[in-house]
Amino acid sequence: MASILSLKDAVAEFVHDGDTVALEGFTHLIPFAAGHEIIRQKRRNLTLIRLTPDLIYDQMIGMGCASKMVFSWGGNPGVGSIHRFRDAVENQWPRPLEIEEHEHAGMAAAFAAGAANLPFGILRGYTGTELAGHTPVKFIECPFTGEQLAAVPALRPDVAIVHAQKADRRGNVWLWGVVGVQKEAVLASKCSIVTVEEIVDDLGAPMNAVILPGWVISAVCEVKGGAFPSYALGYYPRDNAFYKQWDSISKDRATFLEWMQRHVMETADFAEFRRSLEKRGQTILSPPVNL
Amino acid sequence: MVANSYTSDEMMTVAAARMVRNGTSCFVGIGLPSAAANLARLTHAPDTVLIYESGTIGAKPNVLPLSIGDGELAENADSVVSLVEIFYYWLMGGRIGLGFLGAAQIDRFGNLNSTVIGPYEKPKTRLPGAGGAPAIAASCGEVLVTLRHSPRAFVPKLDFVTTLGYGEGAGSRQKLRFPGKGPTAVISDLAILTPDPKTKELILTSVHPGVTADQVIAATGWPLKAAPEVQTTPPPTAIELSVLRDLNERTARAHAGQA
């Protein structure tokens, strides 16, 4: 049964050094607040899993939280590169980052296998690409037709962390819009934290809505705006200025570190982080640092 | 009516849009493919079904999305499904007619690299990676590739094979039992290349107005062969251009204040 906790307490209880952690979200409902809390609590040696690592994984990598990343597409969606990730892979800064990379279909299959408690996922994929030489994928023969198929080992993270629109007081969670692999990630993981825009008395969700029952979730935390600067459909659009400005903030190590120190390390929680950006009348971002 | 002045990016988008047949189900990515697919939907191909890999089926964005997670795609879609469903039932299930792909590098057989420049273990440039591309290239009925022409992009040998086009040439896809036909055209800012029906090597079949075959050959890193009769791509019509520019202006207005 889900406990309703503060995000700080949930991360302290469920995310440990050396854990395999999936902060999922397919460019929508990205759990930024939870990523920041992990950075604040200085978790180390994490294996980060996500199909589409973007700004929050860039921040976690640049702050030295991760020793490995499992992914299929890493970038700043619609903008360009994630520079801290690139610096880690190209120059081992701030520490070497082992990578295990897949294609989206393979990771989706691996999460579904994890959720189903099966040892591997199966798909037509990886064939003819050089990816196969750099991942744990193996090729097996269909016992019925003889067709060669790719097998990817199930993903079973220690912790899944996702952001959703609503929860009720018993910790049942409802998410909608682009829902990615969040359901599979939660069901594949040993424990899970869900941050939500609001906790309400009654979800009022329609039949067949994407619901994560409270009894499969470890902790539910109310964090308004917890997916900022990404989208939360029905609550806010993406703050595109942030995505664009991240490109220049993250390009330079010193600028990045100063920004993280000022806005994440020296703020107590996500609300304070948001306020730190709004200072000096800027609605969204603080003025570029070092300028 | 032919428009007087347009950019090479507009020519590229229009040329790609023209290849979308009405009624096709079309797997779309952000950027030029999204602009081209929507231009097609707003002009000659109103019944085109746009599918973004975030799981939005029958998306009808009024403005171009900032990313595949954009609410604009979800809210106007016929259905929004999970990633497992989009890749399993829709893409692997063989329900998508056309896929759009871009890349950092392409070779003469339409194989694509979006993983690294330089050696994999010690890359000079780490690129985003595969995303949905390998599955799109394998399973869509056919694939259109869009990228800007330069010898650094059109290379004799890929630094990394992320996505298979025609592999080592004719027969490669059949050997691997890929259901889709593979890349049927490469649309750049200079020209259109299409695979030779026998060898599957990409050859120059059409140059955009004002571009010479020699220019395209010089901008290609392998000795590019030209078709016996190289066509000239018809320039954007006034209607194509005005619909595309309206779309871009609407998009800029909608995202103003966020940019």
C-alpha cells in the first residue's frame, strides 16, 4: 500500500547508493522534482534507466550521481544534445559513465517482460545493426517457425519513479496523455515512487483509464509542478525557454555547476527551486549565470 | 503557379511532403519530418494518419509539436496508446505504411548512423542514439530519409550502423526477413536520391531547381552515380509554400513566450 510521504522522505527511504533507478517519462510527465531530490541527497553509483534521457538525467550525470546509463535515445528533445551526458561519455567528466544502449522497441519489450515477471522480452529488432554488439541482446530461434528473434533481458529496476497528474488518498494514481512505459516501469520495479500534481478525495477516472493501484506503489508524493519544465497534460505545457536555455547553461562545466549549486543544492525543495528561478522578475529562468 | 523565392529547407520539406500518399499511415518524428507530414496532410493528403512514436495515433496538430510528448499531439489524436502498444501492435504489427527518418550519416545503401561519430568506445561526438529508428526502418512499409547534403553526412562508410537501410545491397533485407521495403527515397536540401531497383545503391534521380548534378556529386562522400536522365524537382507551388509558411507562423505564434 502506498504511503503518502514528502518527496524528501520518499527518496531517503527508497533510493540508495548503487541502486538501479528508472525515472521514466516519454518526453511528457518527466519526474524533474524527484531527480532534483536525488541530486540534493547526493546519491552515488546509480544505474539510470530510461528510454529518453533528457535534461534531468543530464543534471544527475553532471552532478556525479550515475555510474551507468541504460537508454535508447539521449538528447534535449527538439533542441539538440545533452552536454553533461556527452561530456561524461566523451571525456569521463565528472566520472566515467558506462552505457548500455538499445532501441526503443527493445527497451519497451524489456520493461514489459519485467512487469510480467518473464526473463526476457522478445521482438524483431537489433538485427543488422551494430547495436547488437554493444548490448546484452541475444538472438533466439522461434520454436514454432524457426524465425530468428531478438531477446532482451527483462528490466527490473530497484526503484521506478514517475510523475502523474492525480492520486487519491489511498495512493491510487491516474495518469493520462502520452503515458510512455510508466506503467510497465512501476510494475517491473521492486519499489516505486510516484509524484503527482495533486492528491484528491476521488479520482473520478473513466473506465479503462491508466490507473496504478496504490497497492503496487511504495510512496506517493504531492509535488505541484513536479514535471516542470516538461509537460503535464491538463496542468501545464512544456517551458520551452528552459529547454533552450539549458543548452547554454549545460555546455560549460563551471556554468553548469554554479547553476546547480544555486538552484538545486541551495534550495530545500522543488517549490523553492521554482522560486529561485523566478527571482528578479523572471517568470521562468534566472538570468544566465556568469554573465 | 510557381513561387518565386523559397529556401532550400522549404524545398526539402515540400519535396518530402509530396511523397506522402493520401491515406497512408505515417510514422513521424520531430523536426522536418513532422513539418513535411503535416504539410502533406494540409494539402494533397488530408486522410493521412499521422502517428508519433509517443503513441499518438491519428494526431492532427494545429501547430508543429515541440517534442513528441507535446499535448498538441495527444489532445487531437484519435487514440493515445502506451509505448509497448505503439511498438508492438502498430509498428511491429505491420500497420504503418511510411516512416520518416533522419540521421547524422547515411551510406550508399541507405544505412543510417545516429549513434556516434568516431569509434564507439571513444567517440569524437556522442549522438542521441537509435530511438525508434531501427524498428521503423525494419517494419514500416517504406521509409523516407531526410538530411542535409554534405560529404560529412553522405559518407562512404558509417562510423556506426544504427539503422539498416539496404545493408550490403540487394538481398540483405530479405535475408534478415525485414517486412518493410526499406528507404525508397532520400530527400536532401540539394536533391533526391532513390535506390537503383537492381543493386539498391542510392543514385541521383532529381536535383532541386538551381542545383547541378556536379554540385550534388561533390557534396556526396562516395562516388555518386546519376540516373541516365536526372530530373529537376518541381519548385514549391504557391499553395505548398503558403500552407507551409502559415503552419510555421502558427507554430511560432503558439510557442512565442516560451522561446
